[in-house]
Amino acid sequence: MKSAVIMSEDAAWTKPLDVGYKDCLPTVGLKVLDHIRFSPDTTDFTPIFNKIEASKPDVIITGISHVGVQPTVQWKNQQVPIPMFGISSQATNSTFGKDTNNASDGVLYQGVSGTGVAVTPKSVPFADAFKAKYGNYPSYAGYTAYDEVYYIAEAVKRAGSTDADKLVAALEKTDYEGTIGRVQFYGKDDAFTHGLKYGKGLITGLMLQWQDGQQVAVWPPEVAKSKIKFPAFIKVTAN
Amino acid sequence: MTNVTSAAQKARMLPLQILIDGFAISALYALGATGFTLIFGVSGVLNLSHGAIMVAAAVAAWAASSTFGVGNYVGAVIGIATALVAALLTYFAVVQPIQRSRRIANEEKEIFVLTGTLLWGIMIQEVIAYLFTNNAKTVLPIVEGVVEILGVRTPRNEIFTALVCCLVIGLLWLLVNRTKMGKAVLAASMNPRGVTLLGLELTNIYVVVWAIYGVLAGIAGVLLGMFLGVSSYSVGPLTASAFSIVVLGGLGSVSGSLIAAFVVGYLETFTAYMISPAYRTIPALLLLVIVMYLRPQGLLGRR
């Protein structure tokens, strides 16, 4: 793959995301051919897919959350021959397959954890207990929120106070194995002040793909359950 | 192969693309607006729960086929039946009590009906959001796959949508102009008092019109669910688009609504392709404002 088009919904959260996409994609050898920001209330994606297809990218890099079902279904119905990869928050819902009548097959999305994926020993029991209680598996926010409750509570105990400064100092020392990986934070003088530390042994994030109506982890290799595969209408260009 | 088409070919195909996509969406708008304008023409009711009834049809069709696995044909029928029930319920539970009330002054009844149907629509919307979340749902298309029309890759479902819309509108025309029941409906829209003098029960005619409306809104809703997908958020925009099409075409004029639906559909598609998808609805709304200034009765309005 050599080229990409960024397709993001026009919302505050995608502004820094798109800056990151534009900076990082060329470093992995993907030339950014076009950058499309569309209104989150868009219902007809035909003109957008046509515009993307005209610039002939090898992949569409997504930044979508408010929308998800509609572009995915129209991508399949119109047989847009380009794979979609990136952030697609609705795809993290276990109901996404049903909502799209499995038009989701082939969609690649980033996740923090996923159904049946043992990112840590806590991941699968949490997801199963969540399903037993609420009827479906958690979306991305379910995992992060669950972990947050625990490490914030620990920090409050360590600080012996809920005073903001003491709590920040305690949170900086966080070393907590949650459902999404091992949680540690950068210090206040680091480049990514108080951001989550990413990397092997900490949090890596996952890439998952909808395959035959199921969410399947495809990266990193330690937890991958399957190789990437696409529906017949997708034309994947060679590496 | 679309992959090897040159940029020049792509540019030549653009007008055709707009022509095809615009036709499908316009036909869908036309179907949605026809029932809306029919009710206004016959009984003077502006039904602001229109969008909610369309969404209810699509969500019911989705739920029937994805949760209960009834298949897409049965699912579509369940969707249309849901809209029919919702439309009759709107008439009997909301519109008729207001029209018959002695405590509401006659000159205020129109505004009561507007408010009542608006609230009713919001109630339906909230029930859908509560039961099925506000995530978008899509109805499984009855025909899948794509065909190339002179090089433009077109989903078969888009062609199917356009055909069904034209067929149903044609059947409606036959029903209104060629059957006894249709003629009674037409007569009621011209002179309600005259119809009652002929011994026809006006309420029966209203029920028939609401039933026709329900079926039309149901078909439009299910087709929209297949074509683009709907969510409980679609309720407001769908009512608004039907309302502006009907006002543009002339309140109560079915042929005016048909013309207006194509004007709005093509204007939106043209804007989305040539300017930006983000500005899709703006020129059509500006046109509505201009028409309101220059010709307040709409394109083919009578009053």
C-alpha cells in the first residue's frame, strides 16, 4: 500500500486526530492523497465515496464516531473497492454487525480491548460479566471506564485525600493492570504530559476486524485470532 | 473495471452519476411527501409526526429481520404495517380528538393539530431511541449487488428504490383518479360539505386517507432504511424535508410535491457532488425562502 485518503467527521475530537494522521501516515510510507472532513449529520455518503475513489487511494483512513452504520452500509452496498481502516467507534459495539446487517465485514478498527481477547487476564472475565449483566459486550468506553474507576480509587487511597494536587501526584505513580493493558502515566515534564504510556508491556491498543459477523483481533500478533480478510468487492493492493 | 478508468473518464461520468443518484433520492422524497400532502389536501392536517412514522417503519423492518430473522420481504411488510398502524393511531389518538373537541376554538384547531402531531412524533422518536438505542439501523436490501450504467457503478437497490417509488406513485394516481373511493377522496379535498351532502361519511374518507398515507410513509421509510439507513435522529430532518418539499410544491398539491421533490433531490445531489456534501441541504432551503417571497402559494399551490 502506498497511498491513503483520510475520511473524518467534522468534530472537535478529529482535529488533533487528523493532524496526527497527516504527520504519521507518510512515515509508514502512505502518501495522503486527500483529506475529507464531512458533517456528522451526513446521511448519503455516495458523493464522498465517489470523490475518494476518484483519487484512487489504497486505503481509506477513518476517524468516525457519531456516524458509523450509514457509511459502512453504503460502502458495502455501493461496493467501494477500498478497505477502511482507523477509528470507527461504533464498530467497537458488539451490536454493530446486526445494526449493519453484516455490511461491517472487512471493517478494520482500532480498539483498546475486544470480545474474547485476553489483553490481560482481566479482559475476558470483565467482558463476559458485562455481557451477563447488560446483554451485550462492552464498547471501547466500557473497558476504559472500568479501569479508570479502579486506578482512580487506588490513587485516592494512596493519596489519602481527594485534594486535586495530592491526587495528581498519586495518579502519576499509577501502575495498574486493567482490562486494556498496564496503565502508567507520563509525568508532568514529559512531552505528552499525563498521557497514557503506550508500548509493549504497557498499552499497545489492538486492531480488530469484523469477520463473518464477529469482532476478531488481527493485531498485535500475541493476541491475534485471525489474519486480515476482506469481502470480495474489496481490491487490496499488494504491500 | 472502475479501477482503471482515467480521471478524464471519471469527470465525464460525473453528470451521469448526479443524474442517477439524484433520481433515486428524488423519487424517495416524492414518495415520502405525497402522503403528507394528500392528508393536507383532504383534511387540512399538517402531520408533523411524519418523520417519526417513516423511522418507525424502517426500524420495525430492521428489528423484524435482524432480531427475529423473518427475512427481508416479511421484514419489509412488517415495517409497512407498523407505519399503517402508527398512521391510524395518529389520526384516532391525536388528530380526531382535537378536531372534535368542543373546548378548543375552531380557529385554534390547526395550531393544536400541529403541536399535537409534533409532540406525538417526539414521543415515537423517544420510544424508538429507548427500545433500539439511537444508533442508526439499516434494512437489509431486497436486491443486492451493483450494476454498471454507462460506466457508473450503481447499487441494484438504488434502481429498485427508484422503480418502487415510481410504481407506488403511479398506483396512487390510479387509485385517486380511477376508483370510486379515490374520487370520494378527491371530492372531499375540493368540497367537504358537498361530500357529506352526497351521503358519504367524511370520517370514513379521512380514515381511508390516513391509511393510504400510512402505507406510503411505510414504503418510503423501509426504502430509506435500505438505501441510506435511519436512526431516531432522522425524525426531525425527515419531517422538515417533507414539509419543505410540500410547501415548495404548494400545500395540498400532489403534482406540485412531485415536482418539488425532484427539484430538491437534484439540487441537494448537485450541491453534494459539485460543492461539498457538508452543504447539501443549504441551496434547497434558500430556494424555499425565495419561493416564499415571490410565490407564497408554492409552485402549484391553489391558494
